[in-house]
Amino acid sequence: MPKIFGDHKALQANHDYAMGQGMKLSDFDFDLPEQLIALRPANPRPTSRMLVANGAALSDHHFADLPQFLRAGDLLVLNDTKVIPARLNGQRRRVSDNGETFAKVEATLLSCDAQGDWLALAKPGRRVKTGEVIVFDPELEAEVLEKSSDGIRLRFSKTGTAFDQQIARLGTMPLPPYIAAKRPADAQDNQDYQTVFARVSGAVAAPTASLHFDQALLDQLAGQGVNTTHVTLHVGAGTFLPVKTDDISEHKMHAEWGHVSPEAVAAIKQTKLRGGRVIPVGTTALRLVETAAQGDGEINPWTGETDIFIKPGFKFAVADGLITNFHLPKSTLMMLVSAFMGAQEIRDIYHYAIENRYRFFSYGDSSLLLPVGNDV
């Protein structure tokens, strides 16, 4: 039997601890066999496995079985962000008295600011200097505006649609580190690492819980009266950053840009009013709608950067259920699902998933989490 999390008797015995006060990073750790890390997704998409936590009951299914667990009047909240092929290979050009010199560099775009400049990670980054130009192609180059502990800031020679066209031609999908360490991105990832409803470009990581849908499944759900609405959260590379503080209350979340439209708010409010369940697809969609409901708990249209940190003790105002993949040990997403289902319940779910050989992380299997009171 794998060691899963460790000894947590204090968690169950101490109410303050269960509410997230004094919790340690080690409380969200577990041992995962390396062979359970998925390097490719299931094909067709809905053939991936789905672990259903229906209240306290756990059962094994496939994602194609999702309609069995949803009712007419339920609402799925989908993140329609579109992943850009954000990893670029180029050569940094340095001009000196001896002429021009070139050296290879890889740049992974992270986020775009209001001026259209991009924060990026450079590899190798130590020798990149402010003022240098990185040439990615005769049609695309970028000046290094500044260098900081967060990365380098780049101003590209093209903007808008012209920039998007060049990135689509030159870039590769920025696969998560635990996949990229095993294999390079290829042409298949351009399709696999994108949801079927992606439409708003800007993410550098996929909202992976949504990768299990195909259009036929969405049509089937609509046919039985399950509604959908879209929000946008541009998932950043910060989603893969490790938590470095042992006391989780000291962790500072990365910020990501999001938008909740008036139409999405109306759909959520109507669902609640009519007794339906609001079920975000993915932690990204959940974080965004809960951000839009901060304050008095009433969701309102919202646009901006969210750094919401959901951990045990958080009071959910919107989400009644959650569709999500299986997350990294000691990650903020493990803390989020622990807050949603309960810390002991998540330990049981992950123990079960490992014992039953579910595939983990971005290209892995799915789970449908329905807390007691919102279960089928």
C-alpha cells in the first residue's frame, strides 16, 4: 500500500487545524508511482477514466458516463481560454566592437502586459542581457527590455494578429514540466493540449479538466438539459510553481487574468434560483467564479487579475460540484480540492485513485467531486 500523506490524526482531532489554521505543506504530500503520470491523453477524449466522489461514495467510470451524474438544469462552467504555442527557439544577437555574435536561447512566454510586452522565461537565461535582440525567425524578433527574478520582458517586432500568426507558425505547446522532461512537444500536442471550445487566446497552460470533452459529449449533455456557460481565465505557468513555504498561510499565489461576463453571471444566478447545481470544469473556472463572488458572496461580472488562494477553511459561494484531474503533491490545487471536499475525504480519494491505477496530472484521468448535499 503506498504511503499517502502520512499520519494526520491531529487533522481530525483539532478543529482549528481542519479549518486550515496551522496546516503544513507536508499535509498535502503523497507518494505517486511514476508510471501513473500520463504522457499522452486518452483517445477519444471521453474514454478517459473518471472517479466519481458522490458524497462519501467512490465509484469507477469513464468520462463518457458524465451525463449519468448530471441533471437537467445543472450548469457546467467552462474555461474558454486558448493555449498559445508559447515555447520559442531563437538566437540572441549581441552587437559589440567585434561585430555581431549569436547564441541559442529558448523562450517560454508567460504573460502579456497592457503595452503588449511579454514576460518570458529564458533558457539559458543567465547570459541574456538587457538590450539584446532575440531572433526567432527573419519575420519575428524581440528586444530584451529588462531582466528580473521573474524572467525577461520582451518587446516583439510584431503585434496583434501578425504576432499571433508568427507564434502559431514558430511556437510549440508549452507542455507541463513533468511531461516535457520525458518527451518533447510534437504536432499531436497542438490538438491534444487544447480544449474543443477554446476561443480566447492567452493561456500558456491548458485548463486540463476540460480536455476530456468532445463535441459529441457536449451535445449529449445539452440534449438532456444540462446547460453550459463560459468564463475566461488565462492559465499561467505559475500554476506549476512549487509551494516553498512550510506554513501554507505564508504562500503567495501567482496572479492570472480572468473575465466573468454578465451572461455567465446571469446563467449562474438562474441556475441557483431554479435549484440546479453549478459545476465548474476545472480548478481554473472554480477559482475565477469564486473570485467574482468575494465580498458578500453574491457573484457579479468581474474582470482583472486574480490571486485567490483556496485552502481548507475557505467558504465556497458558487461551486456545488467540481470536475478536475488529479493534482501534484504539495500543490495549491491539492489544497483547493481539500477545501472543497474535506481534507480526509481527499486523502481517501487519492488513496483510492492510486490503488486503482488512475492516471495523474494534465493528460491524466478525471474526477467528479460532489460534496455531501450536492451529490446525486
